Amino acid sequence: MNRFIKIVYVAILCLGIGELLYKSWLNAINSRSYPAQAACSKEDGTSASSESCVHNKPIPSTFGRTHFIVGMSPDEVQELQKDATDKSLCSASGTYRQAFFSPDDGVEKKLIDIIDQEQESMKIAVFQFTNGQIARAIIRAHCRGVTIEIITDPLCLQDKFNKITWLAQEGLKIFVYNPDANKATLSNKMHHKFVIFGKNIGGNKLIWMGSFNFTKSADVANQESVVVLDDSQIIAQFDRQYDRLKKRSIVYKDFASNHVITQAWQPSVTEGKKRSRKKTSLAHAKDIYGHQVSISVSA
């Protein structure tokens, strides 16, 4: 009986020592500066919000070698670590730098995630916009008070699935590029695909730029690329170019009153509710490029 009690006592003592060692190890891990934590520092040397750093902290490299997660093999830990690194916008250089590629990286979801984190403003320049999920994310941002401007090309408005008409109906500020503002000998288009975020991850401005149109095919079929940066100098350049684009564009309302626009059936104004589709009739005319197009007129 005494031997049994001694065994139990030793077991309890070992558990207590093990718990203390485990807590000490956790404290050491938490206090250690990982590259992703340094990446959440602003250019002026101050630290960004702790919230932005926590979810971007990678799994320690010691996992799978000297430390393990109970119930998880080293291969599973490595895959989890790789996934955490891929999803993080933080880099070891002290800035947000990331590249995404479609159809491999789920670019649509990444864009929506960033839109959902925006707190202040968005300036969007996009050639084609037919993706309803991205449009819904933009409307959510608009509803929570984010200031949003969109510049698009007239050709976008000829697509019956365009979401610009819907966004205009929701009260967003829309501009349509005017090719006449650029006296080019060849047909010219507003072919940009970029977004300037005013206050996003870590309270920083971000620039999203690349070949990615806001379409479903750009996400699941086309070979596209996107780069996300928080470089203040580059963002300032994009800000200036956006202002130039606005001067070369027409307010959507004025454009719509003077040009033919293909009106598409749009989802509900209120998120999650259904709206009955309006009856439409077609009228034919020429757009500003001289192409024959159709316009849907609500009955």
C-alpha cells in the first residue's frame, strides 16, 4: 500500500513539473520575435495593432522536429505551417507583400477577406465587373460606412451581367471612363484592375493590383496574378493616377443619361432577401464606340 502511494505521489510530482516546464516553454515561444511579428511594424518604427500580428504569427519552426502537436504528424504540422504562411499578408521585410495567382490561390476569397477588413475607404479601378460575391462584399463595406469610388470602362456596362448598375443603384459613387478624354489613334480602354484600401490590416493602407478582373472566370479559369503591398510611395503613385482617371471619366448618372447601357437583372438591395425580377424590353442603339448594343428598359 505504501509503495502504491509513493508511485501516485511521484506521478503527481512529475505531472506538476511537466506543467511548469510546458508553461515556461509557452512563455518563451510567446515572447520570442518571429518574422511575422516584425512584419507588422509600420515604416516609422512603431508597432501595428497587436490584433493584426496575432492571426499572422506562424507556427514555430521547431514543431515537427523538437516539439510536436499531440495527435498531429510532422507532415501534417508542416502542411499547417505552409498554409498559415501562404494565408499571411505579413512578410519578414517589415511590410505587407504578397502575390496571389488564379486559379490556384482562391483570389476572389482573398479579395473579399480584405474588403471585409476595410475600415475607411476604397478606390477601385476595374475593367470588367460581373462577380456577384465581390459586389456583395463592396456593398457590405458601403453599409458600414466605408467611402467607396469605382471607375470602370464603358465596355463593362455592355455586359448584361455587369454589377456596376447594381452598385450604382445601391448609392455607390461610380465613374465611367471617357475614351474621348484621350485622343488616341487606336481604341483606348480603362484597362486597370487595382484597389486602394484606405485603412486595412494593421491600420495600414494597401494597394491590390494585377491582372485580376472582378469576374468568376478570372478566379476559377484564367491564369491571373495579383500583388498586395502597403508601400506608401507606391500607393501615393496609384492615388495620383486614380485622380487622373477620375478627370478622364464621367459620373455614372451623367453617362447613363447620354449613352446606352445594358441593364442587367440584379440581386436584392437588401442582403439575403429575394427580389422579383423586373420585366424588361430591349431597345437598340450605338454606344460611344459605335458598336450596336442593346439596352434593357424596365417595364
